[in-house]
Amino acid sequence: MVPCREKSFFLFLFLILIYFFCLVHPSIPYNGDDWRYLSYARHAWPEAAEWNPARILPEVLLPAIGCMSAFLYKMGIDYISSVSIIYGIFLSFLLTVLAYNFYRLFCDMLAGDSLGALLLVSFFMLSSFFMFEKYQNNNIFLFYATYFVLEYIMLLQI
């Protein structure tokens, strides 16, 4: 049984992740592969005929996300927003489960010190955001990267 402090922590973490993945940095299908994976279901085992046989989880779960998004679409939310919402909820759930498993591991490593384990989980989850940069230079993805398209456009303007 998880004590109240841990339940509150993981509920708060789940809500923060939903806020992040649904509003701050939503997943928006824009590529042909994104639309293909939202509609093309495959078996949940490696298939040699696929371009990447080891890639199972996205190709099995994204069609389920596409189907659940269709239900939100029928309730009046546009399809792209509904994909972002369902994907955000699903990803938040998976990351909360990962954080809880890290919590259990840290509790075992720290001989039952739940507060220390919660602090380590908090640091681990916060460190995931270190890969983002500030919103500058029309960087819609917030990752540190070189955008060659923008540099090419700048060269054309000279």
C-alpha cells in the first residue's frame, strides 16, 4: 500500500506531465509517418517485413491512440487536438509508472527512506527537462539543434 504522501506526489507528477504534454509541448502529427502509424495497426511482435522489426511499441499503441482520438473528435474536439490530448494522457501515464518504478528501486537502495527516494525521483524527472532550451529562433520543438532550413533561408536573403 502506497502512503498518502507518495500518492499525492505521483498524482501531482501525473497532472504536471499532462499539462506539459497537452498544453506546453503537445505532440502534433505532421509527417506522413505520423499519420501512417495513427491508422496502421500491426502485430505486437517483431515482424521481419517491417522497416524496423524491433520497433513495436509505437506501431502498436499509436493506432490505439488514433482510435481513441476519433471518439474525442465525435465529441466536438478537432482531431489533431484530440490526438495531442490522448497522446499526452498516455505518455503521462507511462512516465508516471516509470517514476513509480524508480521510486520503488530507490526505496530499496536507500533502505526504505521514502523521502530520499521521492527527492531522487524528482531530480530524475526534472533532469528530463534539461534537454530543452528557451523559446528562441523560431524553435518550436524546444530542443537544442541546428536548423539548416533557417540557415538556408538566411543565405538566400543575402
